[in-house]
Amino acid sequence: MVVNNGATGAKRLIETMIAGVGVFDYDGDGWSDIYVANGASIPSLQKSGPQFFDRLFRNNHDGSFTDVARQELPAPAIPRE
């Protein structure tokens, strides 16, 4: 995964803010999962392509994680195909 803030080089304040990360147990299995809030295109602030999609990583209980964003996150975080 690559985090993208949509920076244009115009040095707007929003271009200095990249992404947010939350660690919590979203599926109630007792293991911490990871949510990454990605950026958006500037100036529209629309998630205009996959480089801007948010991600939700489910803990596999073995030190690895699976991206389950398409199944679990509402639009517009992840557009449905």
C-alpha cells in the first residue's frame, strides 16, 4: 500500500496532512486490526482512483494482515465495482 495525499506542489496546508491510522478490533475477534484513512485529489477532495482508497487490514492471527476494505468499508472510502 502507498499512502497518497494528492499534493499538487502548491504548498496548501492540506498537502502537509497525509493519512490517519487507527488500530482497533473491528471484527470483535480479540485481535487488533488496522484502518488507514488515505488522502484525496486536490482541489476536489474526491477519492478519484485506487491510489486514494482507504484500507482496512484484518489481523490473520499469525503476524499477517488481509486487506478487506472492498468487503467492509462503505463508499466513498472504497468505490464498489
